[in-house]
Amino acid sequence: MRQIPMTRSCPFSPPDGAADEAFGKVRLDTGDEVWYATSHDLVRRLFADTRFSSEVEGGQQGVPLYEAPPPPGMFVQMDPPRHTRIRRMLTGRFTLQRMNRLRPRIEQIIADQLDHVEKQPRPVDLVEHFALPVPTLVICELLGVPYADRENFQIASVRLLDTNLDIETATAALEDFGVYLTELVAAKRARPGEGLLDDLLAGTDLTDEEVAGVAVLLLIAGHETSASVLGVGTLLLLQRPDQLALLRDEPEVAKTAADEMLRYLSVVDTLMFRRASQDLELGGVTIPEGDFLTVSLAAANRDPSLCENPDVLDLARPRTHHLAFGFGPHQCLGQNLARMELEIAFPALLRRLPGLRLAVPLEEVPKRVGMLVYGVDRLEVTW
Ligand code: HEM
């Protein structure tokens, strides 16, 4: 049986061999066998059907990643009605309307961060000075988490997303992170501030433990993902000067570019698990109760049934039904926020630094392999 494809020999393409089969079984590093869906149609069907349960905490050895159950409030690993209860409390906070109100603040954060980049001696690591701080500042402000505490969750989140770590280290990282957030929530309970977490404490029946769990999820999901697209997306643009120029010069292209970049790069690809809660059919096969399934969003987003020339990056392409944010009840809560960050950040960066170029050869840019979110560790640039 083949190993789950994770290696991207082209830094901008899906993992090697991911699209070889629309559906079949693969082996994880742990030795466990899981079903692996890679076509657009099957991924949608899998994610739309909550009988394929997201409650995967108590699985066979090595699947899922953590032996410890997720903390209370970690609703990405819940099924309805537990999932619906918490998601409903948050949906209104992430609507397009709400995000539009945030736009001037996000523009300001990005402009300030570009001022900071310009002051650095060159070459500058764009991940450290731009791609990572921008979404981190935004999510901290939204949640009411002090930006000064970022080391606490950046280290933890890199560990949690690293599939090369053993279960003990990953579990310890989650526990440390939980301790930090439990203390933060207790402090907020005592002295309420302004932010989403404060509002959840004041205005809902969520327990402090649940609010801390929601915070774990929002902090990790809310900064690492957008940061990865900004980092590897900039690298991609530097390889495609025609697309770069379009995005820099055509305001209309900025509106479609974020989704095309998300589709094309699919930084969140695989190792999101579901488990069959009963014998279920998918792709003409009966999946026995208890079996685990995962997907390749990267392969599904290059499926020829999705759009014409799926392997071509076309930033002016009208928005497709891509799956970069998942699909169904767990579809990304933060997608409007992520789109807005990318829509503002890329053109702002390209306009501020028109001579932007790589300071090292493409091969020497360190890629993140074996991480749940694909990206680059550093991006040394000059202008
Ligand atoms: C480029 C950026 C992003 C990408 C590619 C991305 C991708 C995804 C994907 C694929 C899922 C589905 C997981 C599943 O079905 O198991 C998801 C869920 C989620 N995302 Fe994002 N995400 C991004 C940005 C964000 C941001 C900025 C936030 C901040 C609030 C966020 C918060 C969440 C949450 C809370 C969930 C769980 C939703 C649920 O279970 O109901 N994401 N994301």
C-alpha cells in the first residue's frame, strides 16, 4: 500500500502522486491505513455528510494525531448538535459585513507592518516581518489576546501542526497552550476587556474551559493558515512576473486573486480526519464503521471538473467552487477574514516594494514539509 503523499517536489503543486487515484487506501507514517479521497466530487460528499464524524479523538493507535481528547470547545472536532451550538455563537462575528467593518483596521495593520519591513536591513525575511505578523496581529486584536503573548501560541501552534513530532511532544504542546489560555480566560473573567473572547464570556453560556478551547482553535487556525498563503504566495508571484504585475496594477484582479491563490496552493491539504460512524457508502465502496478517512484538498482543487486548465494560475479567474476552505458544516469559519487579509496584503506589498525579488535561489527557500499547513519557513527578499 502506498504512503500518504506529502512531498511537493514542485513547491506550488499538490503533493507528488496525490491525484493518481480518486479514492483508495493509503498508509500513514504511523502504519495506520486510512481512506484517501482526492477528487472534487468525493471530497465534497465526504465533508457534507456528518455521518462521517469529525469526532476522531479516540481513534486507533496513532490516528488521530493526539491521544489526548481535544479540549472542550474545540468545535472542529465535534459533530452536530455539539458543533452547531458553538459554531452558531461565532458565525455572526465572521460575516462579510462584519469583516468589511474591520477593513480599515486591517489596512492600517498592513501599512504599519510594511513601514516596519522598509526599515529592516536587507535582505529581509518576509515571513518573520510580514507574512506571520499581519494575520497574528489581526486575530489577536479580534479575539482580545495580547500580541505581546504571541510567542506562547506561535511556538505551540508550530508544534501542534508538525506531523513529524511524536504524540507525547504534540500532546505536551497542546497542554501548555491550554494552560496559557486558561490563565488568559481567568484574567478576562476577572477584568473583562474588548474582544471576541470577552464577548463569549459575557454573552453566552460557554464555560471558561470551552472559551479557552475556542481560543486555541481560533488562534491556531487564524494565523498560521493566512501566514502560509502570504509567504508561499509571494514566492509564487515572484516566479510569475506577469501575474504579479496584474495583481499590482489591476484593482479588479485583487478581488479574484485571493481565491485563485488559495485554490492553486491549497496550503491546508490533508490529514483532516473523519471516521465512519456506521457502514457508509462513498465512491461506490462500503466504508466499514470505525474506518478513518482523509482527503487531498490540493488534488481536489486541481480536478479538471472544477475549472478549465486547473494547473494554470490565473489570478483573474472568476471564483471557483474550490475546497481550500473545506466544505459542509465545518467549512472554514474565518474564510471572509482570510480573503480580506490576502486581498489587501498582496497588492499593498507589491505596490510598496515594486522591485521585490528573492535574495536566494528558489531551491534554497526552506519549504515546510510534514506540516499540517504547507508553507515556507523563511522568505529572504530584497528590492
Ligand atoms: C488561508 C487561510 C485559511 C485556510 C486555507 C483555512 C482552511 C480551513 C479548512 C480546510 C477548514 C475545514 C476543516 C475541516 O473540515 O475539518 C477550516 C476550518 C476552520 N477554520 Fe480556517 N482556514 C483559513 C483561515 C482561517 C482564519 C483566518 C480563521 C480565523 C478565525 C479560521 C478559522 C477556522 C475555524 C474556526 C475552523 C473550524 C470550523 C468548524 O469546524 O466549524 N480559518 N479552515
